[in-house]
Amino acid sequence: MAGQLAVGSSVAAAGKTRTRLLTAFAGAYPAVELELVTFDLAAPAAGLLDHRTDVALIRPPVDAQGIVLAVVEEEPRVFVLPAAHPLAGRDVLELADVAGLPWVAASLATDGCAPARWRDEWLVSPRPGGDVPVVGAEARTIDEWREHVVAGHGISLCPDSSEEYNARPGLVFVPAKNVPVTSLCVAWRVGDERPAVRSFVELALSVARDGLEA
């Protein structure tokens, strides 16, 4: 098998699993030229809808027709606060603890996905308690998101692994309780049976099974 494969990746999908998968694919299929294309928070489908990519590593939801997702791994979510925030010293936080606080929200999707669906997932909206999140700032990139949180414009939720990959001075990560986990998924277009696409998806699912058995 030879050719090219464009792999889209959301900036929210960085981490050791992505690295492991790309490394494993390159080793198994050296004749396939891999291109990694990273997309900001306004592109939940990471290039699949406009065919800029062939497969993608994303965090759901991807609210658009014609896209298939399969879970590679799950992880808990954590709250992110500025270091000086009164709640930054807590061992754990629930949504009720942060009711009424402003949030840093992802920009609305501009890639063809339902504009607010991914954003609402990370705002946990609607909420069981009925409170409506207050948006204090919007971010398209991880750098923008971090700067807004450090500046006190709002708090946020992120994957637990972000503490390792996106930490910086002025940020504090606090475990979240009673907040649904997030998933890292491999995604592709419905009906795309090209060998390189199928091989990437199968390898991603193999990595997922290995993780469960480890």
C-alpha cells in the first residue's frame, strides 16, 4: 500500500495516544506519506467535511452528517482555573461549585458542524441544575484559551491529559466530579473504503484495544 494520507487533528486531541498512533502507522505502512493537519477549536470535524483530511483524531461531538466516529480512549475531565482563584486550592470541584462563574468558551464551529454543539459540550450546557453558563471570553486556539483563563476572564473544562500537555504558569487543574468523561475518537467519512483510511482506522482501534488490555 502506497500513497498519501492526510490526518486531521483537533488541538484538543494532542497527547501520547496521538503520537503512539501516528508512530505505529508510519512503522507499519512506510510507503504511505502521512500529513498531519492541526485544526483549531472552531473546526470540530478537523477537515473531514471539506475533504482537507482523510481521517481525523478528534474529541466529540461532531454534529454533522456523513462522519463516523469510533472511540480510541476515554479520560476524565478537569476544571481549569487561574492560580489566584478562590477555588484553585480545592481537591475536587462539581458544576454546582462553579455555578454563576464566567467561562472561557470555544469559538462557534465554522467548518460545517452545528455551530454551538461542540462548544456546548465543554460548557456542559444544558446543565442538570438548570444554571446557564456565562461566557466571559471565547477562544479559537489553546494559546488563546490559556491566556483568557490566566487573565481571569473565565474558567473551563478540559481533558485530564491537558495538565501534562497544556500547562503553563498561572493555571491550576482541579479534578471534576460528576462530569461526563471525554473521548478521543478516530473519525472518517461514511463510505470511504480506501485501503489507507481503513488501515488507519483499524490501527487506531487496535491501539484502543491494547490500552484496555494493558
